[in-house]
Amino acid sequence: MKTVPLTPELHAYLVAHSTGLGPDATELIEVTPGLTGMPTMQVPAEQAMLLRFLVAALGARDVLEIGTFTGLSAMAMASGLPPGGRVVCLDRSAEWTGIAQAYWKRAGVGDRIELRLGPALETLAAMDPTETFDFAFIDADKLSNLAYYEAVMDRLRPGGVIAVDNVLWSGRVVDASDTTEETEAIRRFNDHVAGDPRVEVVVLPLADGITLIRQNRAEASG
């Protein structure tokens, strides 16, 4: 095993040696715990950097996010878009996304982000059948991960990519004594995706674990 244990000092080093997110994102990271009382719901800086990188590297024009919270990941992805690109955010909380909208505007990406409030599965089902996406990020309630995944696959363009957060669940996915509902749901999701012939999958030990899923073009076209 060559994975390096991530100490606080090493984490600070890797963040410092990556392209920064900008002052507005940095402030959002700092204020979110005090404004919400839920610091663990926010993606860490390095994960936001990865999402921005993927959106830009893939040349994604239409991005979908399920689970927005205070908006850091959406802000990062919007900053990686080409001209005319958009991020469609699905979330239930007007309170937390109100914070997000204020920071999106300050960061100059508010015009690239469309927020749709309501249960994500209902919002997805109500979308125009022609509305499709190049990239999607799923970071919402874990019990619905499988349902989100299948709904997004139906709207993913050939060769599109899905990123899913919290797939290692603080290591609890390999703890046989943990049979809680959320842990079992994450295990089912991970097993399902790993065995899905429609996709190629890589699980990265970044933050709480992130799975990258690429739709096979042959499967999409066939």
C-alpha cells in the first residue's frame, strides 16, 4: 500500500500546493460551520478543487449537482465551466442555499448556476426529457444514492461522468459491526456501481471517499 496517511500538516501542504479556490470560497469554508452548525456537510477544499478540475478537463457544459448545502462545490464547478456553461443545483433547503446564492453572486458565478428547490427525485422526474448533462455530483441523503444514480444515468450524455461523495463513510463501510441504515445503503450503492456493466468506476480515498463513474460510450449508444 502506497497511500500516505494524511496528517493535518500534510493536508495543509497539499491544499497550499494546489490551485486555490479564491477568497470568496475561502471565506465560505470559514463561515459555514458557524452559520449552519454542520461543518461536516461541506465538501473540503481539496474536493472542491477536484470537482472544478474535472469539469474543466472534461469540457463539461451542463453540470448537475444533487445536494448543494451552502454552495462551495457548485461555486467550484461553475468556475471550471466554459463560456455558456451552467450548473443546475437540486436541494431542499432554502435556508442553506440562501447562503450559497449570496456567495455565488459575490464570486461572480451566480449567472452560471440555476437552483431548483424541492425533493431531487421529483425535480429530476419533472425535467424536460431532452435536458441532459455532461457531469453530475451526488452529495445528498445517502439512503437515496441508488435512486439518484439511476435517475442521473438516464440523463447523462454518452461518456458523461458522475462523482459521488462519502462512499467510504469514515471507514464504516468495512466495519462488519456497523449495520446502520445509512452504512448499509452506502454499501449497497458501492456494490451496485462496482458491478454495473454500463460504467467504468474508480474509488478515490479523498476526504470521505469519492467515486468517479464514467458511462461507457458503447453501452450508452447500444
